[in-house]
Amino acid sequence: GGGGGGGGQNVNGQPMSFWRDCFKCAACHVQVSGEVAFIQHCNGKSHFAKSGTRDFCGLVPNGGGIQPVVSQRLIDKISAGAAKASKKGGKGGRYGGDGAGG
């Protein structure tokens, strides 16, 4: 049955406090916990392979039904990482780096 409200509610086995900091990429539908992990995802190979960019592509609601607020500061950090990644890969351009990275 139902149940009272309160902060102790779990969704998909996790407390709501977990979902408030859980980002689900709109391009990849990959779900990560925390801003640092989301920055790393956006700047990574699998995100680039699916989206064609190492930049922010938006969010969709996560497994808890929450779409966290994305600050301009977070978008700036993702963009800074994207710029670094494209420099690392030489010309960057459409295909990114040379695939030599870890």
C-alpha cells in the first residue's frame, strides 16, 4: 500500500537524496552520480561516439524521475574539458583524437 511522505522514501532502491545528484545524459542515456562523474562522462569517448561532441547535450529525468538543475558553472566545466580533449587529439575536428588515449 501507500505510505506517508517523509524524507525516508526510496525510489528504485535509492533514497531521494541520491537521485537529486544523479545526472542522466540526454544523448547517451548514461546515468552517473555527481557532477565530477558527469563532467568525465561528457568529455569521454563513449559520449563523443554517440553525440559527436565532448560537450553538454542536455539531461533527461534519471531513474528517480528527477532531472537535476544544471548550473552554468557545470556547463562551463564540461566545455573546458571538451576544449582540452580536442587539443589533446591534435586537430580534433569531426573525428576527435587519434585513439591513442587510455
